[in-house]
Amino acid sequence: MLSKGGYVSYGANGICQVEDLRQMQFDSRRSPRPYYILRPVRQQDACLFLPADNPELMGRVRPVPSPQEIDQTILSIRGREMPWIADRKERAARFQEILSRRKGQELLLLAQCLYRRKRESPKGLAYSDEQILRKVEAIIAEALTFSLNLETQNVNDYIRRKLAEDA
């Protein structure tokens, strides 16, 4: 159960505040159902109605990581690398899976992999890979700016500093 007034990450909508849980009826042929009312932080004029009895949609709700959890996640990738997938279609499918799961460790490893490829390849990244990198950066930045109260431009420095600690 989500806490009223609390914050969660909900799929592509990003971080949302839980405004309420109430019985609502959107279809006259069905009885009222419990819905969470979510307000995306970056779109205060938007409102999402999430059926509390829908396990698939509720499975997309993630807790917003605490500063300690963020630090642990960053430190957990130290010395690890995600291998580059040469096949474009296979790579795109794998990257999309990672984006949809929105797990911090996977996202950081994906960003690291794309940065490394961009640096090492004379041609840089393909357009589709560059688009994935932008999405990954936005997801990571949103979590860190919210939880750590950082400015977006300071996110990469924060991650680099954490990875350099005790290295």
C-alpha cells in the first residue's frame, strides 16, 4: 500500500507524489474500484489514476531511493562493466528491457557502457544508442536530483566522486 503524501517512481511518468487512494468509477458498467491518485513531480498539472487492484500496473511502481540506497547502488557498480552488444537489434531490445525495469544498478551500468562506447568509437554512438543514453541520463538525474537535492548539472560529478571514493 502506498502512503498518502509519499513519493514513488511510476514508469515513464517518473517521480510522483501519492495524493490519495479513493474508490472511483470510470465505467458505468463496473462497480467502483480503488485508485491511487498520483501527481508527477515534473508535471504538477497532470494527474494519474492508478488502479490499486491491477497487479501489472502496480508492479511499475517503485519506491524512490533514499540517499543511502543511491550511494550503495553507485558503489555496487564499481569495477563492473556491461558488455557492448554488436547486433543492433539485440542491443536495442536489451537496452529497452533495462529502461523498462528502471533498476538503478542496471541503468548506471547501461549509462557507463554507452559512455565508454561513445568515447572509444571513432563514429561515436548511433542515433538510437544516443537516444537511449539521453533517456537513461534523464531517469538517473531525476532520481538523484530529487533524493539528494542536487542540481541536474551536478549529477555526473556526484556519481564520479562516489565511484572514486576508497578506490
